[in-house]
Amino acid sequence: MTVDATLTQAAISAGAGAAPRYGAAPRDDAARRAELAAFLRSRRERITPEQVGLPRGARRRTPGLRREEVAHLGAVGVTWYTWLEQARDIHVSPQVLDAVARALLLDRAERSHLFALAGTVDPLPGTECTGVSPALRQMLHQLSPFPAAVQNSRFDILAYNCTFGQLMCDLDALPEADRNSMWLAFTHPQWRASLVDLDATMRVMAAKFRASMAGHLAEPAWKALLARLTEASPEFREIWAQHEVLRPLSACKVFRHPRVGILELTASSLWTGPNPGPKVLTYTPVDDASRERLERLEKLALTGM
């Protein structure tokens, strides 16, 4: 295969937004590419297959993930990713770098370093690419019948167990883009009906969202959610205009479920890593009646009845 044919095949594999660069590069570019290649290898080798939900297999010799596994997780071409680790003189789009960062579970500092080495502006600065590991999903499952979920500071629901998935509405039936507690509290009829003190909950959530957004004002995902809420909900527009920030709220939550009745639950939050980011949100019953109703809710969720 000719060089031109090889380059064309790699570009097709990598997807739109990335194109090879021809010609010799200055010495500092070569040094930067070499550092980028070494950084990618080091990040790839530290991730176990189990962390990203892949089988280890009996004959694995590579420390951490294989190159093709990273390419698969990031939905980028294997040849393209291999060339990055070989310090080839290629230009990669921000979208491809974002996919690689997410596949390698980079934290904020590592992600910033990746884009700096690539000489490309990060379209989502400050993004934490930690994902939800299989181990954390298993923990959520083991907490059932207590409702539990992983949620980030933008109120995106990243993972949840069966009882959380049925506590306020059928989360499985929603598209991923709608699995956001802010969006559901202001727009979803069943979710809203489940919140006994809806007005206070909406105000507290909007205040927390404003406080968190102060550190993410330039990020497209935050701006998109704000615009979506502003357009969809007159209640949100009214509350948002009051500029409230982080009102205190009791840890006791009261939910109204159409099948099992009133649930009085205590909310707890646990950070999932050393830096503030996604957290595990859990609800434990205040009394025996709520515990019994949670057990009934778990059975309904598991049987689908």
C-alpha cells in the first residue's frame, strides 16, 4: 500500500475532523509529539480492563488496556490512535482528543495536559472524564433496596440502581439526554408529582446549579442545559431571575410513589474520587414503613409489574 493510500485509510478510520499533516515538523513539534505519545501510553497502561467493563482474558500480557481497546472505547480508528502513540506527524481534531480523553478516564489536570501537548484548544475545559466504573455500578446494585445513583454537579444522572430508577419515574424509559434531575424536576409530570415539597426542591436545586455553574460558565454542556431549562420552564425562569445561591435543605426527603405510597428517606452524598466531581447519592428509610415500601418498590422494579 502506498503512503497516500495508508493516510487515506487512517483518515477514514479516524472519522471527520482529523487530517494528516505532510512535511517535516520543527524540532519542538517533534518533542511535543513524543511527549504526547509517552503520556498516552502511560495513561493507557494504568487502566485495567475491569475499570471500563472489558473482560481481562487469560492471555493478556499488555499492562492495562490494548491500543485497539482504547480506540474502541473512544470510537476512533485503531490506526489513528496507534499513530498518536507512535508520535507521527498528524493533526487530530478536538472531538477526537475529547473521545480519547474519555476513553482513558482522564481527570481535569490530565485532560488539560493532553490538549496542551496536542496544541489544540479544549472545547470542554475542566471536564472530568472519570466515568462510572463497573465496580461503582456493582456498589449501586448492592445498595438496593435503598435508592442510589451517581450524579455530577450539573445534576446529570450517570448511573443508578433499580429502586432509584423507579423512585420518581421510569428512568430507563427516558433518553439519556433527559436523565438530569434539574430537567426532570422542572419539566417531567411524574417526577414532579413524586416530590411532596416540589417548590422548595426546585428552588434548592436551582440555587445549587447556579453555585456550581460559577466554575463552568464557558462550558457548552452547562450553557446548553441552562438554555433548555429557560426555554421550557416558566417556573425555572422565575426562580433563576432571583439569583439565589445554595439554600440550606433538610436531609430528609419525602416522596409520593403511585404504587407504594409515601416514602420518608434520608439523603446522603459521597464523593467518588479525591476531587469534587460526580457523587454517589443514596436514600435510606427514616422508619420501618418506608423501609417496607422500598422493599416493595425493589420487587416492582425487578419484576417489571
